[in-house]
Amino acid sequence: MKCSRCKQLACVSLPSHNSGFCAECYPLFFTRQVETAIRREKMFTREERILVALSGGKDSLSLMLELALQGYAVTGLHIDLGIPGSSEKARAKVETFCAAHGLKIQVLEMEKEGLPIPDVKAHVNRPVCSVCGRIKRHHFNRVALEGGYDALATGHNLDDEVARLFANTLRWDTAYLSDQGPVLPAREGFVRKVKPLFRLSEFETANYAFLKGIEIHSDPCPYASGASFTGHKELWGELEHRSPGQKFQFYQGFLKNGKPAFAAREKEIGEPLAPCCECGSPTSAGTCSVCRIKAAVRESKAKTTGA
């Protein structure tokens, strides 16, 4: 196959786009997809400050680099989850990457917040992936608000979004379906959240990271075994192989036809929010879920120690 842009030998084939690109032209394809996402969804401007959630994986690091190259004012935020044998490796990759590219970074340690994930796993009787995700979203939002950032950008790609949409549709979870999309507008207590990679697949982002020489943290989380999203991605990967372009069509169809209906319904029945009595974050209860998790960990550890 020849490169769709310069007609040299292509090194990346993209059946869903009916095209392919050489090593020099591929990053331009990636850049244009990110530019289109930002422009069409009105995510942010170059005058705004963007906090980028950095895990150390290919998606978040690729996003950070691409936004910086496009001239956006970005700062990275890495949450050190305190998982032995995993978190220190992820943190090292993030810190090395940001140092190499002269990018700003903040690190938030869950150990200091009283919520290291091993303690959460040991003392909270709920699926650890769900609790971990809630904790990370809480702290990303808090740091963004306290730092005066205009938007929080995450590295969710098309595969992530399709797997989440598929899972939420299987459950007909109207609350999550109403919120799903590449932009979640700011409201009281919540910063604007954006996903500039939503037009790009995991494969496409992986190729960008490889061609840009980005060293990533690729070890799977030791606690993530059996996560349902993995199975959903495999199912959609098979469908995409048989019918290239199905992922994007499914997701775009939802944004155009499904999301407005769910958003209108949820607006009618949504519960009023008030500041958490512990941390001030918005919640429909007196105490937010993350503060309740922290209290549960603290109380369980105290009982164990007392025993």
C-alpha cells in the first residue's frame, strides 16, 4: 500500500479510513484528527489552561505531546495510586516523559490522601476498578478546580468510548448515557471535561506513540483482571475487523440521535447537588462517595489493628 498523502510506501494501514500513511505523514493524520475533534466539539482554545490526566500509557502521553505541539497551555497531572510494583513504574514513565519534553507536571499521591488502592481493595467491599475510577475522577476534578484550569483533558480513545457506550447500553443506564460524549460542560463544582482522542482508535494512538518514540507504561494493572471493558473491546474489535468503520459509526450515531434524548430525560429527573460536608465536592448526599470510601478504609483499618 502507498501512503495516501505522499505516495511513498505506507507503514500504517487504516481500513476504516480507506487509507494508509508512511512514518512521516502518519503524525499529520493524527494531528488533524485531534484538531477536528477540538474544533467541532468546541473543547477549548489556546487562551485556556488545560490539565491533562496522565496515567503513563500510550493514550495520555500521546495526547499530552500532541496538545503541546499544537500550542495549547497544558499541565499534566499524574495520580500515584500506591500499587506496589506498578505505580512506581507508571510514575517514572510520566516524569521522564515530561522532563524530556519540557512539560509541566503535578503528582498527587493517594498514600498521602489516605486512599492508597491496596488499602481500598482490602477494606472496601466493592469492585476495586469501579472504586479506583471514582477516586481518580474525584481528584482530577478537585485539582483542576483548585488550580483554576479551564478544562480537564483525558486520553480516552474511540475504543474506550465505544466499550463504555456498549456497557451502558446493555444496562440501559440512562444517567451514564446522558453524560457520555467527548465534552462534558462545566457546571457548579465540576470542571469542563474533554476527550480530544475520541475520533482515534487504540491502534491509531499506539502507532502515533511508536512513531514519536514515546516510552510508555504498558504493564496491566494487577487488580484489573476480568474487567468487563476488556471483553467488550474484544467483541468490538472483531466487528471492526469484519466491517471497518463500525466503531465510529456507532459512536457518532449515538452522539447525534441517542445522547440528546437521554440528556433531556436526565435533566428532568436529576437530583439536586450540594457541597460535601467533608471536602466540598458536589454530591446528592450529605457526604460524597469518596469521603465515605476514605472513612470506610479508616474505620476498617482501625478495627483490624484493634483486633
